[in-house]
Amino acid sequence: MVGEKRDGRQDRWSKHNEQRRQQIIDAAIAVIEAGEPGADVQVQQIAVRAGLSRTVIYRHFEDRADLDRAVQQAILDGLWSDLLPGITLDGTVPQIIERVIGTYVRWARAHPALHLAADHDIDGGDDGPLQQGMEQLAGRISAIVGTAVIALGGKPTEEEAEALDPLIYGLVGAVFGAVRRWLTRTGERLPAETLERLTAQSIWFVIDGHARGFGIELDPDLPLEELLSQETLAI
């Protein structure tokens, strides 16, 4: 019984710590959103917003870099939860591309300060939350594209199939880079709708070009599921 009571206290304490940690992360995101994109955010600002002291904040995070990584992860988790559901076979290939890019551009336009914070290099590494998320996103897209290539009768060489992952990762990185540049340019900004359209067209041109190289003719007006179904029946 004593052990059970102790475990109960430990569970409540762990839950309290998780809630307090989330409280701090939410406060940090609120401070970032309230400021200008790229503005320096002090721990004291976060503490005030959370209704806590700096000392309490550092009980839940090893140092400032640890706090920043947790905030980045939370920001990106929100973005990925918006993006990933759109990566499906529903619609034509151009529509699928436009759906995902449109979701991303609209999120970036609505949260420019969060976008910049998520893109900030905290400790000079190449395995931060943004890179990990981009790998997850690229992996999801690569799996769909690879399946579609085979289902459509494409016959990529072993080398070409192996190149699919870095190529898709490069396309994802190019889209992020384009939006980052769009957000940070001074002067009159290109309308978001125009950026969405041109970026989606650029991705379509690359995908269509590679498809032709695999011997596949993609009909931009035919839903992908229907296109895959026709090819499956033909086989």
C-alpha cells in the first residue's frame, strides 16, 4: 500500500510538471506571436506571461537552448498537424500540390513570427526540430510518390529509385526556402495567392518532368486515384 501511495504521488507530480512545462511553452509561443518577427524574446517576458518566476522556468528546462528547442517543436507540431492530413491521393496531382502548399503558405502568413522562430538555428546542429519535421514530411511524400510511380507503370532504375528520397527532401526544402524568403523580404510583398500558385506550378513542373523520364504521362486533370485505378486495370 505504501508503494502504491508513493506511486500515486509521483504520478500526480509528473502530471503537474508536464502541465507546468506546457504552460511555459504556451507562454513563450504567445510572447513570440505578440512581437515582431525575429524580435528577441527574453525569459523574463515568458515568465511574466506564464505567471511564474525565471527560477521556476529553469526547473523545467536545462537551459535557454532546451527551452527554445521545446518551443520550436511545439510550433512545428502545430504546422505538421495541418500539413500531413493534406498529403493524400484525393484530387489531381496539381490539386494535391496546391492543397499542401496553400496550407503551408496560409499558416506562414498568419504566423510569420512563429515561422521565423521555428526556422531559427539554435545550436548549429543539423538535427533540430525543423530538420526532423522536414524529413518526416519528405518521407511521407516519398512513400506516396514511390508507390504512385510503380502503380503507374514507371520503371525507374535502382539508382533513380534511390535518388527519390533526397530529391523529395530537396523539393520540400525549396518550398520552405521560398516561403522564408517571401516572409523576410523588405518592401512590397508578393501576394500570398500568387506565391501559392507559382510555387505549386514549379513543383508540378519538376514532378511532371521526372514522371516523363520514368515513361509516365500524368494527366493534370485526372484525379490521382482514378489515374491509379485505370493503370491497375490496364495491367
